[in-house]
Amino acid sequence: MRWSRVLALVLLAGFPRAAEAQAGLVAGVRLKDVTSVQGPVQTPLVGYGLVVGLSKTGDKQQTVFSAQTLTNMLQRFGLAVSSDAIKIENVAAVFVTAELGPFAWQGGRADVIVSSIGDARSLQGGTLVPTPLRGPEGRVLALAQGPISIGGFGASSGGSSVQTTHLTVGRVPGGALIQEARPWTPGATDVLRLALHEPDFVSAGRVARAINMELGEDVAHAVDAGGVELRVPEPYRQSLPDLIARLEPLQVALDVAARVVINERTGTVVMGGDVRLGPAAVAHGSLSVRVATEFEVSQPAPFSGGETTTVPRTEIEISENNAQLVTLEPGATLGDVVRALNLLGVSPRDIIAVMQALKAAGALRAVIVII
């Protein structure tokens, strides 16, 4: 089965109902999934540490700071060892990063990301030693440690190697133990502000109307495309978390912009269900040029005194597939686009080129996002 046909089946199966897709709506979305309470923020954490237990895939001898760090750590355990005498093939210096949530309490845990900063080839199978994580002001807010999960593998032998995913970055799920609590506790207030994750004037108005219908009074209004302001009713002014808990499960019908998301590195194309096309004609053809060089042995004539040499023989082959022309009528839907591209037998890379050409021609009624 061709890739484009698989893409058509996956995309068409996952779309909202036809009426909702034509109206550009996403129904059944919880308020907590599309908005955030203005006020609490994430706190970035960073630390420097060591990963041990690697299978000769760690930093090399020229990575001075990892050897010095290991020396300093051993000295704290009463072992005086020179950094020049240490072979650190099983150790790698890393940066450890995490985010401390606004509702994190002391004793809670958070995921950490471990990234090599030396010349280690892989962190597979390693364990992060206890590493203090500091906030923007320099205070230690968490302590990270634990085995590293990479989600891939790598192997090498005889100068050849194979690997999947990125082997010098890993995660430690729940690896950060929070040492200092920084919870955001909403106090008594008259106004609550909700920020939309994706600003849109239509969506902001619908969020405000959903809140007003739930509370039975006109207390919420859209400030702009990015947020909604809510006048806290009298019964909730001393218990704001109860109001937030009541509003979070609300179902809101959002209005989303038509988008085509393209990742050229992986050849991934994701098209929203409300993508529309104007009148257009799409032709697809491919030209391939193959150049092959073979070396033949040229033997001199007997008793001629010549030398045996190799002579290159180059062959050039040019082939062009027959281009097909597909016409798209005004108002064509995503299904029409995918079926047309499937008829052309295009590859993911070709789909990217076709989408960009349609946008340049003014026929694609969507925003192209390249990631």
C-alpha cells in the first residue's frame, strides 16, 4: 500500500464529523485542555552532573571537565586520585534540565532530561548520579538521580555502526525529587483570567459564553484573542480552586485555523480536516539522472612494452516519468486532495513540494507550518 493511501486513510478516519469540519469547529474539548489560569508559571531548573555505568561509550580523555568532576567527587569520599590517572570511558558529563510546576510540593517528583556536553557516543545503560538542580536565582530546588531511558539502541564493530534515535540525550522519569516547595496558592480575588493556548477571537468568545452558561450569570468576557477575564462570583471569592475545578471540565467548541504542518527532515505531512482548495490543476512528473562509472582493465599488446592500466567507463542514463494532470474543483476538501495526490503516486517529499506550490499559487486555503 502506498504511503499516500495510508495517509489518506489515517487522516480521514481521524477527522471530526463532517458538519463540524466544514464549520471549522473542534467539538468536545475540555476547557482545561485549551486554557491556563493566568498567574502560575513553570520554573526551569538546570544542573551539572555525571552519568556512570556506560559501556565504554563515555567521554574521552581529552574531555577535561568530566575527569576533573570525577576527581572532585572521589575526593569527597576520601580518595585522592589525579585526574590524569583516570580513564573515563564509562563516565559522561551531562547537563540536567527539568521544569518545576507551579503546583509542585516538597517531596514531589518531576521528569528530567539528561544531555551530554562532552564527546560521549551514547548514554545508553547509564545512571545519573545525584545532581542538584538550581532555579534562575541559583537556589537548589530539586535533586535528580536515576537510570536513564533513551528509547533506542546503538552498536558498532569494526568501524561500522548502527543506531536508532539520538543516543546522547535521555530522560529520567520522575528522577527529580523536589526539595523546596513553590506552590502557587490563589488567594482571595475578584478577577480570574484564563489564557488560551492558541489565541483566537472566535474561540475566546465561545469560552466566555460557555462559562456564563455554566455559572448562570454574565461574569465572563473575552478581553482579546488570547484570553478571557472572569469576575469571580461572591461564593467563590474565598475558595478560588473550587471555581477553577468547576470550570475545567466544561466542553467548548473551538474554532481552529486551517493548517498544513510539514516536517521536511522526516517527510511528515499533517493536513487539518478544514483545509480547502481553490480551482487548481496539479501535474507531477519526475526526472532522474543516473551516472555510473566502471573501471575496466586495459592490457597492452604483447611485447609492446606498455603497462596495464585501469580505464574509467562512464554511463549516463536519463529517465522521465509521464506527468499526470489532475484538476481540483473550487472548494475541494482534504479527501479530494489526498485522492488526487494518490492518483499521481507521489511520495511524502513530493507532497511537501505540491503543497508549497499550491500555497504559492493562491489555491491552498490554509496556513503552512514548517517544523
